Amino acid sequence: MDNFVMTTRPGSIPVKLIFALIPVLALLAGRSFALPEDAEQAILGTYDNSLLLLDEGKQIFYGSTGSPAEITQGTLKISGEEISIERADGEVKKITVTGSPARYQQQPAVDQAIVVAEGLTIVLDYDAQHLSIDEQARFSQANDLWSGCHIDYYLESRQLSTPRCDTGEQARFILSPRNDQPNAQ
């Protein structure tokens, strides 16, 4: 675990708990859907407090609106007021992030721009390779933006779905013109 670095705010958690968290966070290293180099990077975490539920295979990191909990590894950045990591059989299965906003970002490939997702709740399901963004959902890559009540992003196939809201409100998008084409006046 020489690559593991974790930062805590003074007085936030006992040292014993930090060592209990190391195996769970280390599992994130092998579960990346983006740059291969991300899995080789150290995992960095900051948070105000945490809870480890050993029997449930669950770990929860707490932050606040002004000072969110955050986990980073290479281009992967996840932040929010609460980050919950669920694992089974030694593997991370699901990460749920809540906040105002909860945020996910990662570069999918060397030749592609960083993907940024925001919403009040984000669920990253590793088995389904699916990112679900709920309430005030926003998804952007480069200068393109999609928004709505709910957005589904399928990581492996890079498919995006933005259904109509239950309230009847339509989803929205902004696609930027290519740099080499003149803007219509």
C-alpha cells in the first residue's frame, strides 16, 4: 500500500479507522472505467467523518455543503456531502453520492474530454457499468451539456439517456458548434 495517501481533517477520525478503510479504498484502484493510468494512481480522500459497517460491507464518508467529502484517483473525482461505498466479495459494487450537488468526473480516454456529472444523487454501479444522476441532473463533456430530472450514462458503451421528468418537464441539451465551422448568425 505504498501508493495509498489519505488526508483527514484534524480531529476527524482515529488512526485505527484510517487503517480499517485502506482495504476498501484500495479496491477502487481496479474498478476504473477510464484511463488505465487512473488505476495506478494513489487514492486520496478528504472528509469530516466516516462510518465503517463491517458486517454490511459498507463505508460512508461525510462532508458538508461548504466542505464536501471527496475521493480522487487520477482523473476520477467523486465529491458530495455523503459518499457511500458498498462492496461484496472484496470488490466495490456501488458508490452512492449525495450533495448539493453530488459530483462525479473522469476522463474516459486519452483522446476524450473529461466527463462531469452533477445532481443531488449520483449512483455509480460497477457491475452494470452505469452512472445514474437524479434531481437537478447535469452531464457535460467538452462544451456539450445535457440536463433534466434524471440522466443515465452507460460507461462501457458511452450511451446517455435523458428521459422526460415525471412532472412533464422536458430534458434539455446544448451542443456546441465545432471549432472549425463558422457560427451561424
